[in-house]
Amino acid sequence: MTAETTEPAGTGPTAMVKAEGVHKSFGPVEVLKGIDLEVRSGEVFCLIGPSGSGKSTFLRCINHLEKINAGRLYVDGELVGYRQKGDRLYELKDSEVALKRRDIGMVFQRFNLFPHMTAIENVMEAPVQVKGVSKAEARERAGRLLERVGLADKAGNYPSQLSGGQQQRVAIARALAMDPKLMLFDEPTSALDPELVGDVLDVMRDLAESGMTMVVVTHEMGFAREVGDSLVFMDGGVVVESGSPREVLTNPQHERTQSFLSKVL
Amino acid sequence: MTVDIDKTDRPDAAPPAGPEAIKAVPVRHYGRYVAAVVALAVLASIVYAFAQGKINWQAVPDYFFDDRILKGVGQTLLLTVLSMLIGIVGGILLAVMRLSRNPVTSSIAWFYIWFFRGTPVLVQLVVWFNLGLVFEYINLGPIYKDYWSSFMTPLLTALLGLGLNEAAYMAEICRAGLLSVDEGQTEASHALGMSHSKTLRRIVIPQAMRVIVPPTGNEVINMLKTTSLVSVVQFYELFRYAQDIGQTSGAPVEMYFLAAAWYLILTSVLSVGQYYVERYYARGSSRQLPPTPWQKVRANLTSFSNRKGAAA
């Protein structure tokens, strides 16, 4: 916004997300205990770990759905939720936070489609309401996005008339409608029947191939191995192990990673 | 699956040659017969009693469309609509105040609701009516200044009494509605970059309406009946006109019957309206909405003609 956009030291132009010692507590419970990681532009970054390890919380911190208590979190070189002037941090106004969220798409475990709108209205909503795109244009674009996720024929259906897998694909189209530079996936297939998981993963695979930067919290080790560029194993609010998915999944160095993988693979 | 479709498509088709249907003697519920006889007897005695009373039934149709009665109906409807408008706008405002993170506004809203729900509406009306005894003028600085008596007309008294009281009830209904919307909806909307107010207007309120509309319909119907109380603050509406006519025409009880009949007609019309408004806000919530009575009638007619066609 202003000239003094904070460029953190040591961050190249290719870092889409950069976390430095990120802490987050809910009351007395410390969920994130110092996360350091870097997501490069254009890569698929997978977060795995047992439930309660803080991976979803970390994901939600990236678009400021959760406020971090300590550390620094940058998206595309800009501080998340704050502005730094000198040594001082200033909280961003709600409208400024909203402005930044436009560029970050998010897909939720429970889809969170708007149930009172049809599939295509769900996809049109944000471009029309936030960006001020004309309805006709938004409808045309939304139609193409639904086609891309294989649901062109479901445009007029309400979410309750769609299967879980179809709902999740609409949710992906909805996030894509804002032309995000970063997509966050919070266990996108965990609430789906097993036979519906494949369709959603196919859409995500296509998206990865198109060069989208993606941060994916997942339990789908096959997807992580095949599509992921980097992988982080989190446990107890810290990053236990990171590296290329193939390395970490086939040859885990840390004992906790080994015991987790032996249970899920 | 296929069997089901067969059934709905051709209700006249002979049942498939399956196992033989059970024919058994049903259980006799003698208690039900007794209860029905007792209830009918009580009903008959009430009807008999009224038939014995010296009631001039002819007075009811005679005055049913009397100019004063029609004017009263109009005033009753006007008062209902205006009071509900005050109630709904005030209720939304109070609900948002109550849910806000600002402790001052939320406490004030809490106090308002506590006060106006905790005192009878008749008492509130009479208080508004008698404020003239303690205030001589109304003085809103440079905007407005007048004698209290010419400012506080019966209409304004009635509107304040009914509307402000209603706002307290509507606030609780709206609050329950807003809280009923899943938090994930707000999150999804925020994640798309929508502002607080847009999220509220486009995402939360439309979904809250499904919870808000049915009790609001009840409130409208209640309000229509409660307007009869404002006769005590000299506002002329259906009940007050009926009362006046009753005193001059010498048929007071008959005029109360007449008023009751009008109230019944109005509330019945409102109930039908409520049914369709509820249907509208239920869209997207269930896979298939149940048919409206009218659709049922039409469906029955077509299936009936089908059956005839099949028989011929």
C-alpha cells in the first residue's frame, strides 16, 4: 500500500510464504511453537502430521483467519495482518486484511459452500461483490471454471443437491474465481467418501500442473508423493522434518515421522 | 429403486404378484369412541347454550362492511405494519448491538431487551400515553419543539408502545437466527476477501432468514391481535370502532363477535402468506421442497383423471 512495504531480509522474490518463528496459542494452549518454513512460488507444499499437530492452524494463519502471537509471517513479501513502520507493528484494518485475502484462495475440509446459492452463484459471488465484475462476465467466467472442475452440467444445482466431491470441486472453482496467487487447502478430501476423493485430487493435480502455488494440508500420502514439491511433517506444534516428499515419505529420518507414517501408509 | 418409480408413475397399476397381503382384524380402540362421544356432547351443549341466548345474529352481517368497521380494519392493518417495521428494524439493530464485541453497545442492548420484555405492553402503552403529565414540551434542540400534547398523537403513542416492545422480541429472534449460521460460512466469505458488512448482508442474513422468518410470522399475527390494546390510548382501530358501534346500536356482544370474525379472517390470510414466505427462504436447504397445498390439489386432480382414463 505505502512505499515502505516490508521486504524481510533474506527473502528472495520467489518466496510466496515465509514463516519465521510463528507462535499461536488458544488461551493457555500453545498450538504452534515456532514454525519456520518457506513456500516457493509455483510449488506444491504439503503439510502432514497427526491431528492436533497445528497444521490446519498454521494454514489458517496464512490468510489471517487466525492471529499469530509471535514471530513473523509473510505472504509474497508482505507481512500478514500487520504493517511495520520502524520497530513498531500496526494492526491492519479489516478492509486491508480483506484486500490481501483476495489473492489467497482457500478450500475448507467441510467445503463451506453458500447453501442458499446455486453452484454457479457460489462461484460468481466474490468476483461480483468484491471485485465489482459485471454479472454477465462473472457468470461466463464461472461457467468456464465449473467446466474446468468437470461440473458444467451442475451449474444450476444447490450445494445440497451435490455430492461431497462435487461440492468440494465447486469450492475450488469458487476460490479460483478470484484469480489467487496462492491456494490453501485444508484437508480437502478428509470429509469425502473414499470413492469421491479421486475426482477432487484430479482437479488439484491439474491446478498444480498449471503452476499454481499451493499449500496443502492432507492425509493423502499418495497425492503428496506424486504432486508435492516439498513436504513438511508437523507434530506438537513444531516442524519435525521437511524435504522432498519422496525422501521424507520413503526414508523418514525422525522417529516421530517414522511412527506416524507406519500408521498411515 | 425401479419398483419405487413404477409405483409413483402408475398408481393404478396392479400390485406386483408378490407374497399374499396380510388380512387381519384391526385392534378396536373403544376409548377413542368414548372420547369422541364426550367431546361431541360438550360441543353440542355449547352450541345449544348460544342458540338459547338472546343474540341478534343479524346485526353481524348488517355491520360487517360498515364504513367504520372497514376504516377500523384499515387502521388495524396500518398499525400492524408500522409497528412491525419499527420492531424489525429495531430488532436487527439491537441484535447486531448485542452480538457486537463492543461491551457498551452489547450491555445497552441487553438492558433494553430486559426492560421491554419484562414489562407488560399494556403498561408501556399507558406510560407513553400519560407522559404528557410530566412533560409539557418536547424539545429536540434546533430540530423540533412543540407542546407534548400535540406531539404525542394517539397514533404515535400506539406505534411507540407496540413497536419498541416488539423490537425487544425481534432482537432475540434475529440474534438466534444470526447465531444459527455456521461459522464456516463467515470464514469462507472472509477468505474470499468479502468485508464484514458484505458477509453479513450476502451470506449470513439470507441464511439466518430461514430461522428468523417463522417466528417473525408468528409475531406479525400476534401484533395484529395486540393492536386491539391500543384502544386504551384513544387510537381508533377495529376493536374500538366495533365497541363504539356496539354501544350506540344496542348490540354490544354481537359487535365483539364481528370484531373477532374480522381478526380471524386477517390472521388466516397472514398465515397463508407466512407459509409461502417460509418456503421461499427454505430454498437450497432441502433437496426437494414439499408441494404447496395448491400443487397437491393439482397433482390429485391429474392423478384422478389418469385413473379415470385407465379405467375407461
